Amino acid sequence: MRERSDRRVLLLELGVGEMTPGIITLPFWSMTAKLPDAHLLSVNISGGSAPLQLGSKAGAIQADLGALLS
């Protein structure tokens, strides 16, 4: 990520559950906050929400990932 810190980045959080937030969720939130042109999009069937502290840099879609990709 350091080599691309001057470019736009879209982090996709696809079907990530809440059991292990330290593996994907928290690092993605941190990268989105630190990189000026980074954005986060979360897609989850349980309707996860975008973290408020990221403001317009984050969004969430409640959907069945299997149906969405088919």
C-alpha cells in the first residue's frame, strides 16, 4: 500500500462477519482513514453499517453476496 498511497484505492469488504474484526475489518477501517483517496465498501447479508468516523469515505450494502455476484 505504501507504493500506491498517491492513488485512489477502493477496499471491498465482501461477506465479512463480526467474529474476527482484527483480521479484515479494523485494518480496512484504518487504511481508509489514513489514505487520503481511499474508500471502503462493505457488502454483507446481515446489513453491516459503514463506520461513522469514516464519513463519506465508507458505504455499506445489505445484500446476499452470492446473489449479487451471480
